[in-house]
Amino acid sequence: MKVGLEKLENHEGVAVRALLDSRATGLFMDTTFVQEKGFKIEKLKKPLLVKNVDGTVNAGGAIMHQIECNMFFKRHVERARIDICNLGKTEVILGMPWLAAHNPEIDWEKGEVKMTYCLSIYGRKKQEEKKKEVKKMEKNENEETLKKVVPKRFWKWKRMFGKKESEKMLVQKT
């Protein structure tokens, strides 16, 4: 599948063909591709051993570096850390951690990938706005209910009648 990668330091975009691989244990980018495209690399604190699909140790050795970038697929946007290793002709592999996190809908016959279970950045913003609206409505409803239930002379202590405060355990002093 085609994804866009954005370098964080200069916001330059790079189109890439990514392979979805449910047997891969992470997100990987080919060493040569990283060098050709000029991604800024970060050294890992601890090297990671790399094994190929057939169980043999990768000829490129342990993973020593990774990149951080923004990844775009259709309306989906995310910040990604991708380990760098020798992948041969494959530029990027999105493995099981990515697949499990996003649970994409894949139509193998049509060769289509849909992010139906993972909100795009735009969907997240709308969802956050709705949550704020609901909280605001709940607060207004609570205010109205409070005014109906609590006598006016106690309104100056109205925060004590809130849901959170009312659920606190009173400490008995002896």
C-alpha cells in the first residue's frame, strides 16, 4: 500500500510502498531507502537482533537506528517510530504492532485497505469536540438539577454537591 512519510525536521514528504506483514514484529524501513531519502536517524540505546522470515539472522546485522516521522494514509495521520534494517527491495514494512493498533479492513480481492476502525486526525478532532460539548451539556444539566434540588441558601457550596465530590468518603474524626 502507498503511504506518505513526512520528515519532522523539514516537513518534506516522501511517498513509499509499504508492505503489510502480520509476521513482522515491528515497523521497519530499509537502510538504503533511508540513506537515499535523507531521513534523520536516531541511535537506539540497545541494538535489536533481526531475523528474516526464514529464521536466519539478517545479513545487515542488528538494528542500531530508527527514524521518527509522520505517516499518512488516506485521511489517517500518525507519528511513527520505524526501525532501520536491510529489507532488500522492500522499502517499509508495517508489522503486527501497527496492524493490531489500527485493525485495518483489507479487501484482498480488490487490493484495498480501509482504516474503518481507526479515526483519522480529523475524526479525532471531531470526537474531542463532541466530548467537550457533552461535558458542557452535562455541566449545564447538573447546574439546573442542582438549582431544583438544593435550597438556594446552600448554592454557595454547590461544588460540594457535584458528582465527584459526593462520591468521596467522609473521614470520621474521633
